[in-house]
Amino acid sequence: MQFKRSDFPEGFTFGAATSAYQIEGHAHGGAGQTHWDTFAATPGNVVRQEHGALACDHYNRYEEDFDLMQAAGFDAYRFSTSWARVMPDGKTPNPEGLDFYDRLVDAMLERGLAPYATLYHWELPSDLADMGGWRSPDLAKWFGDYTACIMGRIGDRMATVAPINEPWCVGWLSHFMGHHAPGLRDIRATARAMHHVLLAHGTAIETMRGLGVKNLGGVFNFEWAQPVDDTPEAMAATERYDGYYNRFFLDGVFKGSYPKSVLEGLEPYLPTGWQDDFKTIQAPLDWVGLNYYTRKIIAPNTDAWPSLEEVEGPLPKTQMGWEVYPDGLYKFLKRTASEYTGDLPLFVTENGMANPDVIQDGAVNDQERIEFVDVHLAKVKQAISEGVPVNGYFLWSLLDNYEWALGYEKRFGLIHMDFDTLKRTPKASYYALQKALEK
Ligand code: IFM
């Protein structure tokens, strides 16, 4: 790595991130069925119909994983709690699940890793999916009850908490594009899910404030949208993409409104009285997290709204086919601070790349990842030097894991996972980070 810890301000947090369903092994510990289990069991949705039943078996091997994090010199661990593990039917507490997260948090603290929790990273209990899932106006209340249950147990030991990882994926990717569970492609379902995900976010923040849980934030994912050319049509299409991907969520939380370019398409399908929900959606935050991976080049087309398509870009790509575009991270940090959050601390809560990593002679030489982290951290540094209050950076991900509809073949980890033997092998990027993070 080109950077050193001392290049960043005192107290800057370096961490790694994961999520429950992607690593834990969902079959363990009395967790309930989720919409991801049934989505994955339906042919055509997930590569080789792979699922999270065993994943990295982190449920049983978390001590080994945290030892590796500690040895790397990380300050913090960003993890998620699984709603279906804590409440298998979405409503009834599971003592085994609560005990697990209690142990997990203590194991982090014993190793000096600050717990950065997320309450929902996509595994909705099937019983709630049956009742409409994110389309249901009751979802926010159910989520508030789950928030109270899990935070009642571990909320006293959290460094930070965010309710929902990547609201765009919960709303648009899962209900408009159909790429993630529940796999819908329906504009009314999309409008409702996009709105209810923010209502659930605000409800959880209010619930946690009431419980006295400290340091509450929101984690949003962003893709820089670039017009294919400078025609007014391409510019307008790009504004729509930027609207429903990036601005919808920050506008909702920080401005109490939705972008005009998105209302053009979604307003007829939003739930009655949606404007009244901004009181809750705008619950004040202590920080904002940005997940950033790539940009998209956008062209207009003649389909129904949003009337656009993505065009392949010329930059080098990761194993996901995503262009490597570090400038996008810089632009989002600047834009978020200047247009939405002001002095509020920002974190890069996810950044990283998938790479077709293989073990050779017992080692994984992922130079591409080392380079990727370097060029993105250089942009974080630039933003900080221009006054943006960025307080930390989290790598996605600690371990190779279940990459949702793409199964286990997209490797994002600093640590290689043999999914047959569950052997963990730190990659060259892990050792490079270890060196850079030395105190
Ligand atoms: O694996 C995902 C994660 O669950 C959410 N953010 C993006 C990652 C890479 O696609």
C-alpha cells in the first residue's frame, strides 16, 4: 500500500465490513427462513442456486476471524445482525440468536474492535415477506420492534449503529430490477418499498434514541452517474438515474422531499399520505456512511420511465464488471458534505473489489486489490484535505463471502475462503494493510 495510518487524521477509523447472511451460516442457531432462502431456491435467481445456509460458518468461527482482524491492526468491525436470527418469524425473540450477538460483540470488544452495527442487511423473515414485506405499511413498525429487541440486548456496547444497509438495494434493485429478493419487477412495489425503507430507517432511529443508544447513522450506496454524451436527453436520463439511485434517500432524510425527476415516475404509486412520513424519515443523525464501488454511464432510451440504459464504459473493470472510478468516491464525499450533511461526520462504510483470487503455493497475490484500495484512499485523503469531515474507511470485505445472486464466485475478501474446507487464507492485500496500519 502507498498509504500509512499516519497520513490520516488522529483517530481516523480503519475497519472491515461483512453482513450476517453473507458469512454467518444461516442454518445455525434457530434462525427463521428468509426471503433470500426462498429466492435462492427458485431456479434462475442465484448462480447454481447457492444460498447462505453455511456461508463462511462465521457463527462457529468468529473468534478466528476476529483474531485475524486484530492481527491486521483494524480499529473497528462493521457487521450486521440478522432479523430472522433474532426473531425467526419476524416478531418473536429467539434467545439463542440474542445470545449469539451478545457473544459476538464481547468477542470484538475483547480484541479492541469497535462494533459498528447494521440492523438490516437484506435477510427479511419469510413470515413478514408473506405479509407484503417492504411493500407493507406495517413494515416500519415491525422493524421498530425488532430494533428495540436487538438493541435492548447489545445497544449498550455499540460504537455506532445504522438501521439499514443500502436502501437502494432494498427498494430498487429488489422490487424494480428483480435482481435481489423478493425478485419483483413492479413499479408500484418499488415506490412503496423505496418509501417504506426510509420510514423504517427513521422509525429505528427514533426507537434507538428512545433507548439511549448513541451514535446513530444511515448507510447509503452511491454510483456516480455520467451522461453518455452532452445532449439534453442524455443529461435528463442521467439526472433520473442519479435521482433514484443516489439523491432519493439523502433528499428524503436531509430535505424532507423526493427529487422531482423521481416523482415523475414514482409519485402515482407512493402510499397515501407519504408526505406526512418525513417527520419520522428526517429523524436527526449523528453521521452518514457512504458505500461506493463504481460509476455508470447513462444513455436515454424509448422505454417507459425511467427511459434509460447503462452503456459499457472504457475503464478497467473488477470481477463484477464494475469500472474502477475512484474520482466518484471523491465527488460523492464532496457533494454529500456540501449539499446534505455539512459538518456531520462521514464514513466510507464500504469500498472494495471482487477479484478472481486463487491460492498459489499457499498464498493469494491480489495486487489488483492493493492498487484499488490505494487509489480510493488517496481520494479520501484529498477530500479530507479539502475540509470534508471523513472519519473512517471500511473495506468490503473481511472475508470472501456469499455475493447474493452471484453466489460464492465473486471474491471480495481480504481473506480467501475455501468454501469446502472453510480454511481462511489471508491474501497479499491483508498483509499490505497490516503493514500500512502499523502504529
Ligand atoms: O456484497 C455486497 C454487500 O452486501 C453490500 N454492498 C455491496 C457488496 C458488493 O456487492
